[in-house]
Amino acid sequence: MFSLESSLLVISVSNGTHKSLSAAGIAMGELLTSGIIGHACVHQGYLDKSIVSALSKTCFSILLPMFLCTSIMNTVKTYGLNRSSIAVPVIGIIHCVGLFLISKFILLPMFNIDGDSVEGRATTVCCTFGNAGVVPMIFAEALFRNSHSDILLKAYSQVSLYLVSWSPFFWSFGRRLLLGNSNLGADDRENKNGRNSRIMNVLNTTKGLFPPPVIGVLLGLFLASTPLSSLFLSNSEFGAPLQILFSCCKNFGRACNPLALLVLTSSLALGNNSEQSPSLSANDIALEEIPFFRRWSCVSLARFLISPTLMFSLLHLFHQIGVIEPMKDDQMLWFILMLQASMPSAQNSVLMLQVDGKTSEATRLAKFLFSMYTTAMIPVVVIATIMLHECNLL
């Protein structure tokens, strides 16, 4: 009897693991296929840097905030807010700070990388910040689109809550870390020469702390948790007074994921295919000589081993002190945060360098990120498979 039960258990676990592996593999296959499409669009000349830049601004400033706002409103209206809702952004910020300290003071010295150089700072940013918005949402959609609608909604909401802390930290601390204290950018330098420099600096700092996606999440949280929610969401047959506005924003938000995926894949293709035609200064030549394998090993170790391990430890710590529920009771929180921890480096760091006029560094970083996103396929599938099985989400 014991042998029969054991055999059935092994078969059940094997089938569950195979199902999780298949789902994770299909999701990664969709991302890979999208990458091929994006590369083909760039190769055929349908997309260039100016078009991708315009699409990126549209997605980041308009579509993504609408998507996050309407998603979080639906979730809060359905499930409400609890301690876990507050814990997600807190865990996210602690995770990023922990990765920064480990990368800055352990990994970079271990791999003999100068953390104060331009490429050293870029490597630290690659180790610290993963792609927290586009890839997790697209991966979640590929995994759960055929499941119950509430499952996908919960996944989007956990990603949104994570972005509440990650996004301002990335666009403020991450930007300063990447560009250095002496590189303030054109807008900041102009402000320092004006008589209203203090006011402008405060406004620029506030803008960095509250980028459009964060504003979308915060607005959604505010509207859903106050009596104003009845203006946009209603269960009555007559609908809410502003239901049309909510539905319009929701429809625009649906264009976010496919457009963001096209922007991501075409950006990586543009960076990988670009050829540096302008002559490089002596400093530029010196800065590009961090050996590829050394840099790749450093970032891969940080993103695909240390980052998931640190996140899993934080989740257990927060569970032990009673802030979040155990994995069996809050599967989506555990799954999304572990998925976030296994993501490849954030590609928006390339945009930061481009805006600051560091075109050669931006090109080199884009080419490096292309290799990191290729490398990420195996560890992301492995971690997603394990978590899907352990969380029993399929």
C-alpha cells in the first residue's frame, strides 16, 4: 500500500513538474519569437531609433500608467488591501539595496572591476536592477492567459505593487549611480545656472521619484480605496457614472504589453546591430576594455543566483515575522517576487546613457544586455518552473 501511494505521489509530482516546465518553456518561447520579430523589423528598416524612441515614450508615459492604474483598481476593488500589499514594495526596495551592496562591495572587487568607472557603474546597475515591468507582465500573460481571469489579474497587481518602490528607486538612485555624481545631465546643469535652480532641482527630484508608471499605480490605489471608486467601478446593472472613462483607459492599457515587447526586442536588436562610427576618445577606448566574460560572469552571478536566493530569504523572513502569508496561502505573491528576482538587467539603463549624451557607452551596454537577455532564457525557465510547481498555480 505504501509503495503504491509512493508511486502515485511520484507520478503526480512528475506530471506537475512537466506541466510547469512546459508552461514556462512556452512563455519563454513566445518571448524568443517576439525577439526574432523585433530583430526582423529592425533589419528590414521598419523600425529605427527615432521610431522606437517615440514608441517607448508612448508606452512608458501613456499606456503603461493606464494599464497599471486600471489593473490595480480592479484588484483592490475585488480583494481589498492587506499587509501583503504593503509588504511587496518594501521587499522590493530591500532586495534592490541588498543587491547593490553585494555587487558594489563583493562581486565587483571579486571580478576585478572598477566600480567607479563608467562601465563599472553600468555593471553595478545591471547587477542591482532587473527588468521589473515589461518582461514579468508579458511572462505572466503567457503563463496565465488561459487560466481563470482572477489569476492573471492578481499577477498584474503584484507586478504593479512591486513597481511602486522599484521604479522611483531605479529612476533616482539608479540614474545617479549609472551617471555618477558629476554627470547631472543637461537639464540639471541649466537649472544650476538659473536663479530658480533650487525650485527646479526639487521639481526634477520629484519627477524622478514619481515617473508615470508609479503615478498610475498610486492613482489606482487612491481611487480604488476611497469612495471615489464608485464613480468608476460598479456592480449594479446601471454601471458607474465614469465607467466609460475607466473602460477607455483599460482599452488603451491593453496595448501596453504588445507595444512594450516590440520596443524591448527592437531596442536590443538596434543596440546589438549598431556600429560605432564616430571616433572614440582615449577615455572611451579605455572604458570599453572590461573583458566580456568577466563582466558577463559578474552580472549573471548577481541576477540569476544571488538575486533569487536573496529574494527567497527575504520572503521567508517576512513570513516568519508575520507580514506575509506562507507560500501555500499567497501563491501569486511568492511567484511574482521570485520571477522579478530572476529577471535580466533593466534595459532602460541604455536610455539613461543616451539621454546624458554617452552614446558610445550606451551602444556597448546595449550589446552587453543583448547577451544577458539571451543568457536569461535558461535560469528564468528553471526558476519559473520550480515556483509554478511549488505554488501550484497551474
